[in-house]
Amino acid sequence: MLAPKDVLLEGRVVLVTGAAVGLGEVIALAFARFGADVAIRDRDAENLADTAKAVRAAGRRSVTGTTLHVDGGNLAAAGWRRGPDGGLEA
């Protein structure tokens, strides 16, 4: 049986597209509540800012963008980097 500690995502970074409203927003916030830092993208900058604020309120870091291109400079500015396996590390 899984315990809550078995599904914590602390130390992980996830990328959620379409994160301004609806399912994308809910998914981004769920990842944050389970301990992940979240890179969120959407064309809707205003609502995306609200999602980022909610991620930070959950105690996690977020980086936002209105394109689907993940810019290495933006990630580095947020303190993230590519890990040895090619994934994102906070």
C-alpha cells in the first residue's frame, strides 16, 4: 500500500502546458501540492500569472512563459538546470 510520503515529488521539476486555466491549471497545482517545482506555459499570460501565484502559495517555485519553447536562459535565471539524464533539476 502506498503511503503519502511514497508519492511526494520533492526535488522534481515538471513542465505543464496549458496551465493558465482548466485542467492544466489543476494539474500544475496538484504537482506543486505534491512537492514539485513547476515550469508552466500558456498563451494566456494573465491567467498564467495567477497559476504561478498559486504554485508559489503552495510553497513551490515556478517559472512561466507564453510559448512552448523552454528557454535554457529562463530556466537558469530561475535556478534550474538540466540534469545528467536530460531532465530538469531545481
